[in-house]
Amino acid sequence: MQHTSFKAVSSAIVGNTFLTIAKLAVFLTTGSAAMLSEFFHSLADTLNQVLLLVGLKRSERRADADFPFGYGAERHVWALMSAVGIFFLGCGVTLYHGIHRLLHPGMLGNLTWAIGVLALSLIVEGWVLIIAVRNVRIEANGEPFMPYLRHEADPTAAAVVLEDAAACLGVIIALGGIALSYITGSARWDAVASILIGLLLGAVALWLIMRNRHVLVGPAIPPQTRQRIREILATHPAVERIAFLRTRIVDSETYRVAAEIDFAGDVLASKLEDSLRSEYEAISSWEDFRAFAARYADQVVDVLGDEIDVIEDKIRKEFPKARYLDIEAD
């Protein structure tokens, strides 16, 4: 997952850096508000994807004494900062300039270059979006795409998908605004396109902020996964009752599961029956019985530990993300 997210972010940075420079050059030539909005859109995307890349690299650090559950959540921290950047730099500046141009339309220069760069932008942004969607589909491993993107996808990959989907839609809006301004001779259509692009960026930013806030607060793992873990526990022969089950998403690649279990004493005892019988027959005094009881207590602990290991191995085999398991006897 880390590799696919890195590839998606790197591709987005390369594509958006090129488009940022091209859009700025065309804005300086034409004075188009929609083109300035597209410049800020690409600039915000580029800077924010750099933040996502920083988060990816920092999240790779191994767990240590200070952070025993690792640094995976750093991705969500940096993705949250990226989303805030989109909101203020992308949405805020774009809306301000669009409203200003709507109130003071002015004149537009030659729009031929603007249309050409926007058409090129649509191709580049579409290419980056295809790469990002393909990577998320690989991560989803057959799960429905949209539910996976909303609830489980790596935050960096989800951010790239949404930012580039918004970028493609923003280019189409900009093309429409410039085309209408060209046809009608009024620059107000260009300003309206700028405002719509700003609102689009705001919607994407708010979704990303809420998505990363949700994970940082520490939600339970997906309901279907939680239910399957409960079934694994409940159907194990040595489990009599599940006292409680608590789960948490530590980061996009790590789950924590804690459970307290009532174990069936007769099942555990049956596993020790042969050794118990032979030792019982050798008891001839209180001291023998005390020694037998001490050995039996040790054996019960060992058998209980073996049963917990079997349960944990089964959970990890089915759900590799369940890296931190804490199963105890109630």
C-alpha cells in the first residue's frame, strides 16, 4: 500500500508542477480569472501533495519506545494539513479573486493559449487521476471502490484521487467559463467559473478534513471486519463467552483489537487429562498434592496461552492489518 500511494503522489507532483507553471504563464498573458483560479488550484495541489509525500516518508519510521504503535498516523496529520491548505490557498484565494472579477469584470486578452493549456491540463490531470484510481483499486483488493475510498483507503491515495478528480472537473468548468466569455464578450462568465472552481476546492477540502479527523480521533474498524473477528472468537472451541470486544483503526494499515474472553474450563482441562491422570496416581501426601497443584496451574496458563496464540494467528491470517491484538481471559 505504501508503494502504491508513493507512486500516486509522485506522479501527481510531477504533473501539477508542470501545469502550475503553464497556467501562470497563460494567466499573465490573458488576465483570465478562471485561469488564475486554475493556477491557484494546481499550485495548491502541488504544495499539498508535497505535504502528503512528507507524511508518507515520516510514517515509514519503525515503532520505538516513545511511539510503540508506530508512526503510521503521521500520514493523516500531514494529509489534514494538506486539506487545510487546499481550503485556504485553493478555495479562499480563488473565491476572493472570482468575486472581485465578477464585480469588476475588465477585459480579457487572447484566449487561444488559455484554451490550449486547459486542454493539455485535462489530459495530464486525467492521466494522474487514472494512476491514482488504479492504485486505490489495487489496495482495495476486490472491495467496492467508493466505500473503500470513503472509509479505508490510505489518506494520501484518497487525497490524490479527490484532488485530481476535482482538477479535471475544474478544468472543464474553466473551459466552459472562458468559452462563454469568448462567445458573449462578457468577462463575467470567466469570473463565475472562477467562483465555481473555488467552491469545488472548498468541498474537496472539507471532505478531506473530516476524513482525516475521523481517523485521528480513533474510530472502530469497519463493521464487517469487526463482526468477522467476533465470529472467529465465538466459534473457537475453548471460548465460552466474549465479555467485550473493542477495536480501533491506528492508521490506514494497522488495526488494534482488544478482547476479554471467558474460556471454557472443561475444554482446557481436557487437553491436560492424560498428564493429570498420571500425576494424580502419584499423589500420596499433602506435599505431593501442593506440588501437583503448582504444576497444574502452570500447565493451565500454558494451555490458555496456546489457545490465545491460535486465535490471534487465525485473526492475523484473515486480517493482516490486525497487527496489535490484546486477547485476555476475563
